[in-house]
Amino acid sequence: MRYYYTDAANQPAGPCDLDQLKALAAEGKINDSTSVIPEGGQNWTTYAAIIGVNPLPYAAAPAARPSPNLTGIPTILGDNVGRMLGKVSGWLSPQLLQNSLRGAGHYGHFAVVAGAVFGLILAAVQASRMHMASVFFFGGIGFVIAVAIAQFSAQRFMSAGARIIATTPNQLSSKSFLECVGLFALLFALGALLLGIAGSFQSNSMAPLIPALLLTAYFVYFATAALHPEELNVNIAGEATAGEEAIAILAFFCKVGLKLAPLFFFLLAVAGAVLTLLAIFDIGQSATGALMMAVPFLAVLGQGMEGGSSISPAPMLVLIACLVPVLTYFFFLIWYLFLDLMRAILAVPAKLDALKKS
């Protein structure tokens, strides 16, 4: 049986087995009144009840205690924000994140295939209008071949990304920072949605709403990852030095991009397929331009690819979608190499002390 417990900051930590709990108690890190819950359980109990002669560990038990207010002044507004964030955290559950990313990776590949087919049709239409067969062969068939190679790479790198997150654990002493990050991400999501709606009304066009919806979805799932860092193999350990804390925070931002790569892959693939379909009928150019300019990453890649292609920039979104898992993976490796260097530097004093004692 494994258990979660509340640490000194009254944040959930674990899971660990009973022997590990007893070791923590012996070290003074937990006591008889520490809140404990079995993995998969529904009710919190105390450490004393877990190890008692007649424990009844799963009976009605006290809920986790609220964090102590060190200032002695009730933070009425802040407490209300905390309660609202707790409810939102329950709605944006780890299961939602897992199922959404799994579905995004799966259905994103169907969107890529649809985008490739629409791109081929668009190239044929443009070749017919321009009376240039080369447009179809290079802009159409060449595009399909490029998408096929990119989709193969996307599939492999999404799997590699999931594996590398599982093998790179990090520890934070408290969840407070990530809770604030999640709160601000939700505010950014709301702001992006409202700006998109306002822009659509002002321009009498749906063009500003498309990039706004993409950004809104991304920020919502970013907030979900921040509120449930265990999904990124970032655990709340209760104890960490300032250097370890900094490394864990930087690692979180590095991992979250890799974790959400399937979502961005899906969103861009769907947007690219839809806009390519609209381009066949000479509509949707404003939406394509708005999306390409909304995110500098898309604007730079899209302009670079468009320069060597005779077809509309809309199909380039499909190709860019397949490149997202590849680029985020390499960015993760480079960034984590820097973090490992920082970790090695922080370990030098401890090693020197060990050498002196020996």
C-alpha cells in the first residue's frame, strides 16, 4: 500500500510506502497528526491512524488542513481566489489532460492526412488556373511527400517526448509557484478569447477568432499541467534547496512544451486542413494570414516555406504542425543539457565536503 501525505507547507507529497512514512516520522518531517491518504483512497486520515493498533484508516477522516496564515491577517479576496482555483483544478483534472493529449495525437494524424489531400487538390486547381503542370508536381506531389516524411517524424518524436518526460524527475518544495502560473495561464486564456471575439466583431470576420481559439486552448491546457505537475514528473517533495527549486521550475517550463506538443500538433493540423479546404474555393485567406501572423513562430516558418512554394500558405500549417513535436523535442534536449550543467555545479560543494570528511 502506498500513501500520500501533507508536507510542512501543507501540500500533498508522495506517494510512499509505510516504511518510508515511518522513516519520515523518525526524521521529524511528519508527526501523528499529519494528514495521510492511501493511493486511490477517498478520505484523508492521520499518520497515527495509519499505524495505530485499530487504525480504521479509510473511515471518515479529517480533511487536509488549510495552510497556516503566517501573517495573521485573513486574506479574504485571496482565499476566494484560492477556492475558485481549487474548483477549476478539479475540473481540469489529470484524466482530462491525459485523454485530451492522447486524442489530440491520434486525431491530429487524421487531420494531417486530410490536409495533405486538400493541399494536393489545391495544387491541381492552381496548376489548372496557371496552366503550369509544374505547380501540381512540385507544389502538390512534393508537398504530399514532405508531409508524409514530417508526419513520420512527428509520430516518432511524440513517443520519444513522452518517454523522456517519464525518465527525468524533478522535485519542488511547494506547489505555490505553479498554482500562480496556472492562475495566470487561465487569465491569459480568457483574455485571448475575449480579444478574439472583440476582433471578430470589429472586423466583421471570423479571422481574428481562429488564432484566439488556438491560444485559448493552449493556455487552458498549460494551466492544467501547472495545476497537476505530477503529469510532468515534477513532484512536491517538501524539501529542496533554492538551486534545486530553480532547476525544477525551469524544467517545468521546458517539459510543459514537450508535454503539450500533441495538442499544438492537433490544433495546427486541423486549422491547416480547414484553411486549405477553404483556399480551394478562394475563401479563408484573411483567417490564414491572421493565424500566421498571430504567432511569430508560424510567421517565420510559414514565410520561409512559402518562398519556395507555388501553393497557398494554408497547407504549410499542416507541415508546420508535424514539425512541432520535432522542434520541441530538440529544444527540450538543449535546455535540459543546460539544466544538467547547473545541477552538476550545485553538487560540487557537497562533493567537496564529502572528500574533506573522507
